[in-house]
Amino acid sequence: MDDAGTTVRKLADGVPLREVLGRDSAEHWVAVDLAVRRLTPDRLPTSASRGGPSPLGDWTGLLPSFPRARERTAAADSGTALGLCHPSGRIREAALDRVSRYPDLLPLVVVRCADWAAPVRRRARAVLAEAPATGLVAQAELILLLGRRERGRFAVELLGGALREGPAEHLHPLLESADRATRRFAHRVAVERGLLPPLRLARIAARSGDAVLQDLCAEAAVAAVRETGRDDGVLDTLLTGRSGRVRAAGVTALRRAGRYEEARTHLTDRSGVVRACARYVVRRGGTDPLPLYRALCAGEAVAPGAAAGLGECGDRKADADTLWALVRHPDPAVRAQAVTGLRALDAVRREGLMPLLDDPSSAVVRAATGALLPHAAEFPVAWLRGRDDPESPRAVRVAARRLLRAAGRSRTG
């Protein structure tokens, strides 16, 4: 695909629009609009390279005869495209009277719907309102991109109406769009219309890397289960989600489903929000989660999330010693989460966590650093600067610098 400047020069040379533009992105159409305004008159050809009149021939002077129909040349659509982007609002407005002949120019009509000049904007909106729904759907990415502008909501509302009232077939391709904003918009409409079965919603929530889609689809899936009373694997799918928020939605829904015991397995989830939801459900089922955490942290095979969970709901006097013992656990994930638990209990001691700043696990070093930042002024400066050395592991150097900055003792200090 050509850059916008090259595209505009080809249009100015009379190259027909379809030979210049293929399946161009929304950003490219916006860039073309701006590039036309940067193309000064002295850089425009006086005649087309193909031997005909310049596509800007009767535009630049805005002759009184315009916009009377003129001879349809092969370059007429390229001239109309340039007119739609012209610096003069009068020319942009007049060009809109020609676009009905050239359906490929619909993207530029969308651009003009957000035009700063009210007469241009009104005319463009009238034209777009007459466009078929399929045309609006095809320009969904551009419409949503321009919807971020101050005057860009009209086209977005038009698209939303077409998708809400039109056949579902218009919506389905947008659900798989490569453009994130388009996918989100399409999924919102699909959820409103109830077009996606609960299990599909749960699968989208569980597999998507988009936090907005995760929340939207998880909430819709849980709501559908609540309304129908049928699970059909929805909750189990949510419980396997990549995101902690999705798993949390599934865990919370276990309460309404009466599956209290299943929440126990999520007490040691790697996500704090999931652990909190699991504790809520376990309590609603009549069980205190604290003894469960104490038992989970007492054996040799300790799940990392158990150490964090004990700190989140434990007692400082009764449980701090257990977590201090786990700080020396052979599993680095357990060591890191034990530090998290100590922070939750407000039981951090500088001398106890100092050795972890030299831990072979960068995750443990990061956890210890975060816990020790409030105690940075207690560290010997020479001890920290000795670790800010090229020979030290990167995690150790970063930790030393963070603590030095927190203590007001950076290298420049």
C-alpha cells in the first residue's frame, strides 16, 4: 500500500481511484485527507499524465458552472476524491454532490461527517444516511476511528443503528475484526441483541487477551446462566480463563449455583481477586477459609497462592511466623508469595527480607524490593551501592537503585 502522499499524487495525476486504493486501512483514509491539504497548487499537475484534463481542473477555481455534470472521464473519481479533501470548505461541500456516482468514495464521506465546517458536515451526514447498511458495516473501522473526534458521533450512531436493526450476518464478521475497537463495538451490540450463546460468551471471555471483552462476555455469560438456570459448562469454562477477572466471575457465580465446595480449589489461585472471591463463596457456604489456609501452608508441598492467601486473611501474631518460614522455601514462587503475604499482614522486617535481595529468582527480588521500599532509609548505603554493580544480576541492580532512590541516596545524590 502506498503512503498517503504517494496516493494523493497518483490521484492528482488522474489515476482512477480503484487503481490507487485497494483494501486500505482506516488510518490511510484519514492520512489521505490530510495529505491533500498539504499538496500545494504549484505541485499539482496542470494536465493529467494520461492525456486528459487535470482532475482538479474545474475545482481549484470553483467555477460558477460547478457542480454541473461534466464529461465523465476515467479520472473523474480521482478528482472527486481530491475535491472531498480540498482545503476549501465550499469545494468539499460541492464534491459531496458527486459521490453518489462513485461508491468507492464512501470512506471520504465518513471523514467529512466529522468536518469542522457545519455546511460540509450536514451535507455529508445526509449522504451517509442514505448509504446502504452494508456500506456502513464495511467502513466500521473508519467510523469508529473518527468517532473519537469531537464531531464524530453521528456516523457511530448510524453504524450502531444498522447493526442493532439489521440482520445478524452484518455483525458476525466484525466480531473477528483485526481492529480492537471494531471487535469491542460488535461484541457490545451482539450481547445487547442476545446473538451469542452463553457458552460462546464464556469461551470468548476465557480466551481473549482483551480486558474489555473479558469483562463484557464474562458478565453476559453469568447473567445468562442466572436467567435460565442452565449452566451447560459456562462456569467451568470461566474458571479456566486466562484473566483473573474472568476466573473471579466464575468463582463468584459458584455461590448462586450452590457449588460452595468447588470454591475451595480457588483459594490458592495466582490472582488476588480470585482468592478474595473464593474466600467469599467459601464463607457463604459456612466454612472459615483461614484454617484451610493454615493447613495448606503447613505441609511441604505449598501452593504459592496459599502463602499469599494466608497473609490476606490471617492474623499477624498467629500467622507471621508461618510466612517467615516460607520465605526460605525451596520454590521461588512460594518465597515471592510469602513476601506478599507478609506485606498484607504488615509484618515486614528489613533484616528478615534483606537476604532476598540477592535471591537467584528475579521474581523474589522484585517482591522483596517492593516490600522493603518503606524501609529504604534503614539500609546501609554502601551495602546497596555494592549491589549496583555491573557484575550483579540485573534484578539485583534494579532493586539497589530503587531502594537508593527511595532513600534519597541515588548516584547523583
